[in-house]
Amino acid sequence: MLTYTSTQVSPTLATRLRSMPKVEIHVHLEGAIDAQTVYSMAQRNQVTLPVASFEEWKSFYQFRDFPHFIEVYRAASQCMQTPEDFAEMAEQFLKNQSQQNIRYSEAYFSPALHHGKLSNDELLDALAVGAATGEDKYGSRVRFIADISREFSELQSQVLDFALKGQEKGIVIGFGIGGPETGYPPENYTETFAKARSQGLRVVAHAGETEGPPSIWGALNSLQAERIGHGVRCLEDAVLVETLRQKQTPLEVSPQSNYCLSIVSPDQPHPIRQMLDAGLYCTLNSDDPPMFSTDLNNEYLTLAGQEFSWEELWQLNLNTLEATFLGEGEKNLYRAEWQAFLQNL
Ligand SMILES: [Zn+2]
């Protein structure tokens, strides 16, 4: 994939970025599973894929354009059927995260994509089993953010039920909205978000990616989102930038996703530089890694290739940790680990 690069990353910096402990707060479980695993699920669940072979599936999985991305996402989600599939997804996700030294993740999960397959209890128990096995084996943890798929807004109260049940079981920490932003403004979800907040769920919203500032204003004012997924188009509205700066609302920035989906032109540096210069609170994330041929390491390397210094990249890593929905006690454990890494450099 062609992405703007203005400088060569030194091997020392690349190694340091790979080995530093990290967290990730904007990554979709369904979008983080590799082509091979999804293909195996399709075979064992006898799901018909729009391809004739694994080779074709691998190339189908590669990003082409937005409609194709949606097609891949839907096809992949249909392959995920049984409790074993969902447990495997959570476990494999933690394996991949641990290989990048990602110690903790808050991963989006979209129950509407799996509507009618399993009960909420079955789905949540399967995710919990996979998450616990993965944590034991790989030492990396995950908590989920149940995400309303905007285009299935009729299912929003069912997604809330899922989130509340998951909160009781200790594996769901937050509530969000994702999916196509155009035609589905945040205001459509105001009541459901109010209920989620009143039950103690932390709330986030994808906004300011394919739509401009009104979508982010809606996420802030109607949904009272504590973090914004992407948010890069806030730069089009100076008053909004000032509001986000004053509130220090964390923005979940995913450069490679923005390049793939043409939110940012490949011949331009990513606007995260302007966002930081404006005093905004940015975090760094991979969104749907195998579908965008990326991972969190690669996101740090991308910015290193755009003249971000080690100190700036480390600060983004600290920002991401501080923006998690973990309690102070848990954050302190990670803060200590981060400091120990710095001292051993
Ligand atoms: Zn996303």
C-alpha cells in the first residue's frame, strides 16, 4: 500500500517501537481476524464464500475500496457462527496482540452482525472463554466495547442488552456506535446511549471519519461520548477543535485505515500532526488490521516515517494508556510497567 513517507525509520527506533509495551483502544474483533482463520471457519460451518479457493480468498481479503471493504467485513462476519468460533477469535486476537507487546486492548464487537446466531449468553460466554484462555497463554488482556452497527439501528436496544449482560460478566466495559456514518447521525441513538450511561457503561462513538464536524458535535452533545473513534475531520471546524482541546477528549486515530478509506490522501502526511499541534488528545490504533494490511506496530512505524520522534511516539503510547477505561488501580500496574521499560532503555 502506498502511504506518505518523508523519512527513513532507523532500525533502532523500529526495534524500540516493536518492543515497547502498548495498549490499543480502537480495534474491531471481527476486523482483526486473519484471512486463514476466517477461511477455516467458513469451511467447517459450510458457509459459501464469494471465491473458489484460499488463494482467491486471501486476495479478496486485501483492501481495494470502501464498498469492497464492507463486502469483506460482511462475508467474514457470516463465517463466524458457533461458540467455538467466537472463543477462537478472542484467543487468537490476544495472540496477535501479545506478539506486538500490546498488553491490554479495548476491542469493539458488533452484536448486530451476529444477530440470530447465538443467544447473548452463549456469545458472551464464548468470548469470555477465549479471552481468559488467551490471557493465560499470552499475558495480554481484552475487554469489549459493544458497538451498535448504525445501519441496524432497529437492533440498538438489543445491543444494549448484550452490553449490560457483558458488563455483569465482567468482559464488556463500554458501548459505542460504528458502521456507516453517512445517513445515520448520532442523534438516532441518543436514548439508548442515555440508558447505557445510566447503567455505568463507558461510551464512545465513531465520528468525523466519512462525515464532518456535525457528526462529532452530535457524538459529544447527544451521546456524551467520552472518546471519539477517528475524529480526524474535526480540523474543519475551529470551534470544535477548541472544544475538543478544552475537554481533552481522546481521539482514536488510525492512520492506515484513513489512508485505505481515502479519508486522507496517500500523498499527504497524516493530519494527526496538525491535531497534536492544535493541542488535541490523540491516541494511536489499527482499527481492522489484516483488512488494512497493518497492525499497531505498523501504525507507529508509519508516523515514525513521517518524522515523529521517539519522544512523540512514546507520548502517544502514554496517551493511549491514559485514555483506556481501566480503573486507577489497574492503570497503575501498567504505568509501572511503562516506566520500567523506559528506565531499561
Ligand atoms: Zn473503527
